[in-house]
Amino acid sequence: MSLRDILFGSDEELANAPVNEEAEKAGAEAAAKAMSDESSEDKKEGADLITTDMLVGEIIAKHPSAASFLMDCGMECIFCPASQMESLGEACAVHGIDGDEICAALNERLEEYKD
């Protein structure tokens, strides 16, 4: 007799064991709900990766590739401590850049990397 048989029962015992259909159904429903929740979160994430309200530090932490893009747009000081606490919109305004345009271009670039 193996340790598996001792702990979980033999294959014969398992085959003849009564099935708790209510527990099986509850488990299946919980698994389906969890999968549904995950897919809706993925859709939310994909809908708008970056917004002008997000902090520059948060954007760079979530999407490190965004740093080079922002630097190419003229935001050379994105790693300075003060810039970590300002929103993308505020940072764009300081540099005289259209925040919505940068946000859209950054989202496009991140979508390309995602695929």
C-alpha cells in the first residue's frame, strides 16, 4: 500500500466513493466566476492603459518602457523625485506638450509591446 493510498484512498475506493454533487457544482460555479472576473479585469486594463491623471512614477513603475518614450518627448527629468509625484498631464503642461496627445501615443506604443 502506497502513501497515496493511505492518505487519499486507493483508486478502487475513489472510484466507488459517493460524489457530493452540490459541492462539485459549487466548485464549478466558483471557478467560472473567478475566470469571468479575471477576463473583465483584463478588458479594463486594455481599455485605457495610461491616463493623464496617473502619476509619472506610477506609469514608469508599471511600464518601464514608457520612460524612454517620455524622454524622447522632451521630458528629460522623469526620474527626478519631484516628477514622481506629478501626473502625466501636469508633467506635459510643464513641458508645453499636449497631455492627451502624449497619452494616446503612449497607449499605442504600449499596445504594440503588449502584442
